[in-house]
Amino acid sequence: MLVTAVNSTLAPDEVIDEVPVSRVIVDVRSRFSKAAASAQLVSRLAQMRSTLDLIHVHGLSQKNVPVALMARAIGKPIVLTLHTSGQDEPQVAAAQGSLARWAFDSARLVLPVSPNLVRRCEEGGVDASAVRLTPNGVDTNRFRPATSDDRARLRCELQWPERDPVIVFVGFFSRDKRPDLLFRAWSRLAAEGRLSKLVYIGATASTYFEIDRSMAAQIRAEAARLGRADDVLFVEATHAVDRYLRAADVFVLSSVREAHPVALLEAMSCGLPVIASRLPGSTDVIIENGVNGCLVPPDDEAAMANALSAMLGNPAMAGAMGSRARDSVVSRYDIRQTAERWLDAYYAVLGRV
């Protein structure tokens, strides 16, 4: 794996789960750093060319052009996965110039993770034969429901109260993720004396361009003003997110822009009842409202508060939804299914099928 990384403390080379990973560190605030990163990507690909059969690129960024040029130079086909609505789309590539659109079109196969991104490819003039819907997947063994003993142990380790309901959010603090909307909805319940903990998991301060550093500070200040500072917890980005999900009671995805959110799939795989913004071609593909989760209108604070109240007030209903959520992910979004779809794509571009 050859990846870019914004965390300069990470090792440039590492073996993870027996897979060699090479990192190119980039400061996204610096044009010089981004140019240098592009040059390093090209150099690394040149060094690896004799071991490569194809190049699988994830997402659209400045890397696409140099990678596409290098792929052409060394005669390797490209498979391109589209992950992010409003960003990983042919229209966005075209807006960046003819070279960026050429890089997009150089992919032999395009793998959008959601129906919405498939639609955007169709609208952007991408040949339908080159597009394959390939949803994200999760490790359903790692992300699994907790037994009562597991949950008690995890809550003890996390220092969460055993009885208070815990609502969890997973995602970096951007305006599109709407962590502040969730806080306002939770505050309505708190004002009614409904005791619960609100746990935010994700980066609150980073050089990543989408993160708004002011949001966590505002939430902390408002929680303190309400006298509920101890009930709002922040956990920075972690590789152990499964531990938090398996100890929680409800998961909320308050975003207004998503493609095929992995955090939502992970929570559902853990058997959590989930509440999510209804995003056409995205969350409404994953969740059947009232069956394996709850969908609310985007940016609707009152609807989100009502959904939270219903989930916390009816544990039997919430538990049944969580169980059906788990079944949905196991049957449709297990990581092994995604792996097979990727492998089929690789064989297709290499002419082996």
C-alpha cells in the first residue's frame, strides 16, 4: 500500500497485518508540500513498477494526475474507487481542469461506493460499462454485538457509568458532519431531565482541511453553561472504535453529506440502534426507516431529539432495531463481499475474466 498521510509522526514505512505500507507525508496547507508529495508518489511507483499488476486509486485529490501519468508511463491499468459525495465525482474533476478529468477518465473501472455516486457518474458522462457499484464493507467479526459481560467490562475500562445510556458519534469535526446539531438535539433531552452521556469520537483539531477547530470548543462551552460538562465526552481519533461502539446504547449519524458511511455500518454491525440523517442514495439505501434504524430529515434538530427520546425510552424497540441492523450488515456489507468485488474488478481490467 502506498498512501499519503497528514500525521508527520507516523513512520514512513510499516508492516500492518502483514501488508507493507509506505507513507508519503503531506502538509495540505502547503503547496510546496503537496508538490513534493506528488513527486514522491511518482518516485515510489517507479520503484515498485516491476511488482505491480495494476494501481487501485482511492478518491480524488491532487495525487490523481501524477499517479495517472505514471500509470500510463509504466503501462499499468487503474481502478478508481469513489468514496465521498460532492468530492469524488467526475463533475468535480472536470471543474479542476482537463488534465484532472483526463486522470479520472484514465481509470479502466470506476467503483462508486453508493448509488448516489453511480448517479453522479452517469450524469458526468462516464460510460456505464466502466462503472460498478461497490459498497464499503466492515469486519463483522471485529464489529460484533457485545454480550452483557463484554459490555460491563468495556464500560468499566472506559470509565463509563454502568446504567446511564450512552449516545455515540463517530467522525471528525466538520460542518458537514453536524456534531453541533447532535449536541443541540441531546440538549433538549437534557433540559427535560433525561440523563444520558454523549460521546464524540473523532478528530477535533487537525490540519485536515475539513476540520473546524471551533466546533468542539463551542460544544464544551455550551455543555458547561448547561451544567452538563461531565456528560459530554470527547475521544480523539482512535483505532479502537469498536470498543466504544460495543459499550454504547445508540449511534447517531448527523451528517448532511455522506456517500456510504463506514461509521454507520460499523455501529450497525455492533448491533446498535442507529439514527441517521436521510440522505438519498446514501443512508436511505442502508437503513429502512423503523426497521433496522431511524432516518430523520437533515438538519432537523427536533426530529433528531424525538428519535433519541424514542430510542432511549423504549429499550425493547431499540434492541430489536439493533438486531435487525446487525443482520443487514452481515448479509449485505461484510468486508469479504467487498473484497470479492474488488478482486473481480482486478481480474476484469487484467483480462482474466
